[in-house]
Amino acid sequence: MSRETREQRDPRWSGLSYESPPVQEGSVEGPQQPPVVRKVTGAKGVSSVAYWKKRWNWSQTIHVPALMIYCETVGFSFFIYKMRDRLTIFDNEVNSFLDNMFGPRDARVRGWLMLDSYLPTFFLTVIYLLSIWLGNKYMKNRPALSLRGILIFYNLGITLLSLYMLVELILATWEGGYNLQCQNLVSAGEADIRVARVLWWYYFSKLIEFMDTIFFVLRKKTNQITFLHVYHHTSMFNIWWCVLNWIPCGQSFFGPTLNSFIHILMYSYYGLSVIPSMHKYLWWKKYLTQAQLIQFVLTISHTLSAVVIPCGFPFGCLIFQSSYMLTLVILFLNFYVRTYRKKPLTQESKEKLAGKEVTNGFPKVHFTEANGIGDKKAL
């Protein structure tokens, strides 16, 4: 008779372990004998009370902390869930505000990376500003980092990206028959989409260029982190999010075309300045600032020409662009004057420069900065 059958007929068999008596060798097994009953106890023969008491002590040391971790995980997940809801509400409010201010967005860029919501651009800008503040605190009592290899790779990458954008913008506008004086948003067909794709890369490049400041922080070149530097980087990234959403082609092509050309020169200079043997050939830094000023003036002139002879491009955007570029002209001009204007030396300055060869009021050797790299060059 099986054990299951016995347990069904007699409940006393339940919970008991049993063994059949051994059958002697040579004998024929007869009717099954009653089993040898042994009461089930805890582990290693201890009593049930002691066994469960031990299990309870183990649960207090293992299960309770695990339960606490589980509760904390659930609580954190709930917090993230609630924050996601609040961020969604905040995002909808911001988008509604922007839509009411600027009108309907351009449907051709719907679904493009980072464009449907302003929050990614906003939070990345906040992270950038916090990185400057916290990074300077972190590096305060630490030695400056040497990033020579990273800087060569970084500057080369930005140079190649700028070259791609310059060539692609020229080809796309040529294909679409763009009017250099004023170009609307819809007349070029597929060429407008091609221009918009390049301008998206231009917008994304402004995020990459945040690394300029991070390199200054890591190399402890805090004197290079000026208001002009931070203002230019943060404003360009945020403004071009708006440009891509409302005016992603047409008249918007001109500024990025000039700026891509300037960046080819500028980041080539920065990359070469990392190589010590190239320092003697880098006499043309101040001309980069002059080229940037010329770029701003040309962009303002091009923008205002569309105000004088309109072509259907949004008037408010033209006025805003001209005003913003004017702020850059003022700030860059101030930087140029402070950096390159030759000031007469006082008697105290002459004494400090005693023993050094001086030409036109300046020492023969001076230093410039590029991505946090100090490069020594002769005048």
C-alpha cells in the first residue's frame, strides 16, 4: 500500500516518516509490516521549537534588511513615477507657452531628436552650468589634468563636423536655388529638408561645444571661463532649439554657413596649439577674433536685408536674430580691445619686465589659451 493511500485512510500517518523492516536474505517478503515510526524534528535532530526559533533569528538578520531594501526601492520607484508625472505636466505647460508665443511649429521636424520637448535642452544647459560651478570646486585643491590626446581628438572632430556642415549647406542651398538676399521657408522643397537636417547637426554641435568649458575647468584655466564664453555657449544651444522648431531652413542658413567656416579655422588652431612643435606657426590667433567680428556684422547685414526687402520669412525672428548678434558684436569687440590693444607700460611694469626683451611695450614671448592649453609663441 502506498504512503498516499495510508495517509488518506488514517490521518495519523500524515507528518510521519517511516521505514519498512529489513527483509532477511533468502526470505520471501510477506505482508507488509507496520512501519517504524519516527517523529519529524527540526534540522540535525533539534526540536521543532528550537528549529523555528533559529529560523526566526535568521529572518531577523536577513529578511528584514531585504524587506527594507525592497520598500526603499518601491518608494524610490514611486518617487520617480510621481516626478515623471510632474515633469510631463511641466513639459506640456512649457510647450503650450512656447506655442502660444511663437505660433505653430514646423511639421517637417516633428519627431527629430531633442526637438519635440524643450526639457532636454533646458536640463542639459542646467547640467552644463552646474558642471562649471561644481567642477571648479572639485578641482580647487587638485592638480590640473593633462588632456593632450583628448584635445587633439576633440578639436579634430569639431573641425571635421564643421567642414561637413559648410559643404552640405553650400550644396543644399545651391540645389534649392536659395536667394542669397532673402529666402522663405517653403519654396525650395526637398532642399529645405536637406538644409534643416544640416541645421539640426549645427544645433547638436552647440551641445558638443559645451566641452570647451569642461576642458577649461579640468585644466584649471578659470581665467578663460568669462561671461562672454558662458553666455555664447548657453544662448546658442537654446536659441537654435527654437530655430529648428519654427524656422529650420530658409534665411536661417546664412549664419551657420559662416560660423562653420570660422569654426574650421578656430578648432584647427586649437588642435594645432596642443602640439608644441606647431606653436611657432600660430601667429594668427587675433585674426580669428577679427574674423568672428566680421561674421557677426555680415550676419546682421544679411538679416536686416530681409527686413528691408521681405520675402515671407517671419519678421519677428529677423529682429530677434539681429538683436542677439548685436550683443555678440559688443561682447566680442570688448574682448578684442581688452586682449589685443597695446597699452603703454608704467614704470612699475617696466621694472617687472627688467631683463626681458620688450617690443612695442610687450615682452617678446607671450601666452595664449586654446581649450585650456597654454601655448607659448613668439611675436
